Amino acid sequence: MIDLHTHSIFSDGELLPSELIRRAEHIDYSAIAITDHADISNLDWIVPRVIRVCKWCNSFNKVKALPGIELTHIPPKAIFDITLKARELGAVVIIVHGETLAEPVAPGTNLAALESDIDILAHPGLLSETEAKLAADRGIYLEISARKGHSLSNGHVAKMAKKFTAKLVLNTDAHSPEDLISYEKACKIAYGAGLEKIEIDSLFVNSGQMVENALEKLMKGSKG
């Protein structure tokens, strides 16, 4: 199992990053990204600390830990610039908190995120055709979410992704240890979103490719 969207005590999660990483390893995850919520107030505080703990845990643990960030409730006009800042700080998995049906995310967030240097648009809600096509064209992953509330639009997101051949990943958006899931449960969530077996297999291939790219960025950052 690979999970590219989780939260620690650096935002609204329950666990220290090291415990979150260990719990993921214990249930046979192969990789996990720590992507705490951030805006301009805490971005430069979180990213260096997540980088430090991921590199430290990677020297001890079998599971690969990736330092990331979830840019959350950012005014759409500010997303492009704050994404550049997150990349400069060394985040190797950059997520934008999309227009979920569960929260009052500002309209225009999805489009602004997809025009920026991000890796994943999380729980994008009622994603438009224009947005799905842009995700496909720019190679940005759309998220199928295991999280209550955010998962309400999974079927629509899957439908739009299939129509425009946009890439999908499945993440937990975990905030507590109970939110981490098995590969088997992930497959059930994907089936529930309307995906076929070959498409579900592609979810995990996509996640694996992102892990490889993120690890390469992390190694380059270490050398730099």
C-alpha cells in the first residue's frame, strides 16, 4: 500500500510523524507521504521539519517516507506563488486541498491548483471537464479519497478522469492511525468509485511512479 496524503501533529493529525510512519510500516505500507495542512502562516515551519523526520526515519525504517505539504484553503490567486515556495523549501509531494463537497473551499481553487506546480489535486469535488482535461494535459494526479465527506464525489472524479485520461491516485487523507487502510480496503473503495480492475491496478502503478519521482527529488535535495 502507498499513501501520498496523510497528516501528523504538525497540523490536525494525532500522531508524531515518526509514529505515523512506523504505524504505516507495521501494516505493510511501502511508502507514505506526510502532507500536513499549510498556508503562508506555517509553510516555512512545517516543510523543513517534515523533511528532517522523513530523512531520519528512512535511515531506520523499511517504509519510504516522503516530505510533502497540503496547501489548504489558499485564495486561488495565491496558489501559484505559494506552490513555488513549497517547492523551493523542498516539499517533494505538493497537494492542493481541492473543492471538496465537505468544506467551503473557494471557487476557482481547482483550476488555480491545476495551473500550478503541484503533484496531486486532493478530493476535487465536482471537478469540471475543463479541469479534468487540464489535469490530464499537465500530468497532475486526481485523488480518489478514502476519507469520509471527501469521498462523496469519488464516482464523479473517476468518471471525469476516465473521460479525459487523467491519472488517478487513491489516498487516505489519514488524520489518525485508524484512518490508515489495507490494500484490500483501498481496492474496495476504488470499486465503489466505479473503477474496473485494470483501472485499479493503474492507481497503484501511478502511486509507485510518484514515489520514485519524489525519492529522486529528495535525493537531489540531499546532495544540494
